[in-house]
Amino acid sequence: MTRNPVLDHYHRLSDIVESCGQERTGRPDPDGFQPGFEFPELDDRTREYFSAATVSWRPLRDLQGRRVRLLDLTGNPATQTTKTPASLLIVARAVEHVRRTGVPVVLVTPTSANKGTALRDAVLRALDLGLAEPHQLRVVTICPADCRGKLRRSRLATDPELRSLNPVLIYTGRQAEDVKPLTRTFVHEYAADWARRTGGRLWFSLDLSNYIVADATRALFEHDVDPIVPGEPRLHAHAVSSAFGLLGYHTGRDLLETAGEASSAQRPESFLVQHLHTPDMVLSQRFGSFDRRNAPPYAWDPRMRLYRQDTEPCFPYATDSPNEILDPTFYTHRPPTADRMNDIIAKFGGGGIVVSRHECLRHYQAIRDELADAGFPLPEKPDQLAEWSLVMAMTGVREGVRRGLIGPERTVVIHASGSYARGDYQPLEDDEVHVVQDLADVAAVLVGAS
């Protein structure tokens, strides 16, 4: 069952914005600029623009008495991740700002690949459909070097003019997540000068409020296609870094419950899935702290050639490394969203688990077979997989059921927030990116591209 919840509920976007506590007017000044939460009128071009925001509901095999459903958010082949709907709405706000004011907008965002890919795709869609001109609507992404192989080539890279206007920066500094303060600092320090020289605005778009509106439509979509019936316990599982997606889902539930269309008594539980390099949300939910000392100690097993532990069910029992990076997409330590997610789980139930590559590989063939039955392909060999979010989530559910972390007789909804193989896209060439190490490097690239 496939629909487009953004288009289906376009008339409710203002209600979603209000339920998020956002002001519709935005901030026009260069310092801290943000366009208003105003979206273009729907016509043939804007409908085509939003047509990529499809979502599917797929039945999976039951799991030890639990009904399982896949919330497939990977429908746009240009991204294959959940970031498409939010990116389309973010760029649509920029388009509407340009239309109303004539002021050009440059989106500037840090990314571990997927958010940046989706924003670049949304900008290109807007340009191809004539919703804005290339000098009016632009995007700059700054990505850690560890994630460089996940960046996708498109006409924003192959066309010389568009490549100059929409640069991709690769950050080679020590800590991957330093791209966030680096990008924020650039926008803060250079926004006023950019406005004076170009007449345009720099928009630091990585903010929960900019993503939560689109993610709220997940709950509206679920309510349309498979509404929760009284007495049905339901749980939503999601591989997370900061849990923007689940927070958006619960915002959508808030809207439905406030409108009397759903009951808070049927609010689903939430189940967080993370990897060992950044287990912060699971640590916070389980122990009330990000302190890594709460993670279980691992001991090397020379016979199995694995690190093992058997004291904490929320962490892998076996792993190749206690600090393993399963997917560099998940790179956020100490996420500011943790307290909010903890409050939701405390009120409505749920939990979390950390998974290892060893566990994902152990379940991989069974997961691949199960997804194939639902019409969702995975590559034959796991080393062909470039995006592990879905496999992580499904492994987390399987291990959560096995360890008693997920209760019986539930409907388990697994958010397919991302899944793609290396052969699904063409990576960026070396001459299509700029390597940067610090603020001066970033400024040199972007000021030169102004």
C-alpha cells in the first residue's frame, strides 16, 4: 500500500506546524535567518515536485506471535532514505520565500550523507521544474570524510554551473560530528557579510523543527492505512542517531489525539536501535545518562575471535569491537533530543537496544528473505550494503524479542528509514568535492562561490 502523505495531508501542514509550536513567520534577518513555515500553493508543478515523497506499508512475517509491518520510507530512488519528505518541505519553504520576497536562499547543512543527498535532490527537483532559478536557490553540504562514499552524483555535480553554485565540502578533521559546530559557526560569522555582498540569505537548516513537520505525516499515514484498534498494543522500532523521525511521529500522534481522531490510550511504544560507536540515546534511556561507563565491559574471546559480554541485554552479546562503527551515518554523541525521547518512552512505553555488525550478519539472510517476500530487495552479499539503517532496525527487533525487551502480542512497526547498496548510485568524483579542514577552508570555498 503506497501513498504520498505529504500531498494527502498538505492541507494540514499549518496544523502540524502549530502543533510543533513553531511560528509561521520565520526570521528574515541575516543573523539566524529562517524562512517562514509557508508552502507553495499546489499546482501541477508542485505536485510533481512532491511526488517523490511516497511511503509504503508492507506486511512482513510474524515474529514469535507478533504481527510485523514495514513502514517503508525509502521510495525515492534518488535518495532511498526517509530524508526526502522533510527535504522537499524545507526546500519548498525556501522556494516560497524567494517567490514572496525575491531574496535568494542558500541552504547550508552539515550531513553524514543522507540529509545532504536529500536536500540536493530536492533543490535539483525544484530547479528542473522551474520553481526557482539556479542563483535563487542553492545548497551547500559539509560531510565528514568517513561518509564520503555515500554521497551521490547528480546534475548538481556534473553541470559545471550548478556544481559551482552548490558545492559539496568534505571535512577531514579529527571528529566527524565537528561538521555541525563548524557549519553553524560559518553561517553565524558570515551570514551578514553574505547578505551585504549578494543580497541573499544563508540558512542553517539542520534543526529539529525543520524535519519534524514532515516526520509527523508518518503518524497520519499509519492512521490512514492501518489505524490502531482499541486493545492493540503497537510498537515502533527505528534505527536512530538523534531520533528526529520518532519525535516527528509522536508529534503526528499528538495532532491526531488533539483532534479526537485517535486516542492516547492507543499511543504506540518506541524502540530505539543504535550501534556501539554512538549508543547515547539507548544509554540515556536505560541509565538516565550518556556516561559510557554504564555500557557493559567486553572481554576478548580468543576462540570466537570476538569481544563478548553477558550482563546487559540492551547491548550486543558479541562484537568485533566495543567501539564499532557499523554505519558512519550514525555519528551524533550526546544528542539534545534524548530527554524528549526519554519522556515519551517513560509515558507510553518502549526501550532500546544496541546492535553489532556481527549480530546484523547473523540475521542478514533471514532479514533478506523476509524483505524479499515483501518486495523489498537487499543485496545478496552484506558487504554490498552501503546504508545499514533498515538492517540495524530489523536486527534490533529480532534481538529485542529474543531477549524479552519487546513485549508479546504486539504489532511491531519497523521504520525503513534507509537502505541502499553500493551499486544503486554513482558516487561523487574527486573533482566534484572540496576538501576542508577548518573554518578558513570553508569560507574560502563558499565566499569564492558567492
